[in-house]
Amino acid sequence: MHVKSKFQKTILCIVITAFSSCINAQDSLAYNNLFFQQEHSFGRVVLLPKTVKAFIFFSTECPICKKQASDIREIHSYFKQKGVAFYFVYHKLFQSKSKINKFHIANAFPLNNIVMDRDNKLTNILNASVTPECFLVDENGAVVYSGKINDRFESIGVQRNYISEHYLKESIESILLGKEVKIKCTKAVGCIINR
């Protein structure tokens, strides 16, 4: 069996990058409503209905994920006491639980909300295509925002000096205030998720 080295895996992640596509708000949303209105378990992590949930598809190998770790930490710290449940979703490729735990500890991420999506269940339901990519689900189970965390990355290899659009943060604030999310979808930039 050929095992990829850490260097090869990093290069693979850098080379194989993509833009996510916005979810089909009609077709997938109807199914998502049904799924997220019920309780589901992923190992020890339980997704509870009637809660605002932020799913962040992440990778310990993706350079863009590493660059955005501080952005995610800031958003999580701000909203974790306001009733928003954050779930860090990891795809099966190249990611061991021990490596993920070390990454979370190093970046002050929580350890209790790690979702190991081994069978691609959440990946397929939300149609996630890259890491990092986030999905915000309201209390009724509807996906109200999907895409970029913010505008730090305009495109592959193009990083802004400052952030002007805080997509995920502003979407969460709108939901908590009972307002409609203004920007419902952006195209996330990151490392492609190979199913």
C-alpha cells in the first residue's frame, strides 16, 4: 500500500483547490429541513433540533484552513455563550482523530464538537465541496447561509490584507436578532473535498 507523506498530502491539498457552489435553495433545503428537525448522533456528538447550528467543514492539512483558524476561533468565542452550537466537520481523507485533537488544542478550538463524517453523511446533505466551508442552520432546520467564513481569501492564492465582509458572523447575528440573512450564499475558497 502506498502511503502519502505529510509533504505529499500538503502539496495535494494546495494543488487540488476549488470554489464551492451555492446550495440549491429549493431542492436541498427541503431535505435539510427534515434532517435537521430531528436529533442525530455522530459518535459522541449529538445534533439537537431547535438550535442554531454552524457547521464548519475543516481540514488539518489545508493551508487555507490553517490561515483561517484565528477567524473561526474569534467567531466561536463570540457566539458560544449565545446559544449557537458549532460543529467542526472533518472528512475522512488524511485526517486521524489524534491529529485533529492536536490541531484543536493548538488553535484553542473545542474538543467536544468534532464531527467525524466518515460516511459523508453531512458532506452529502449539505453538499459541502471545499474546506473551509461553513453552513448556518436556523432553529427550524433551514440552511440560511452557506459559503465563506469571511472575505479573507478572494480566490486561490489571493489573500486580502484586511477583512471587510464577515459573512458567517453577520449571518449568525441576523438569526439571533430574528432578522433575515441578507447574503445567503457565497462561494467558499479552499481545498476540495474528495468523496
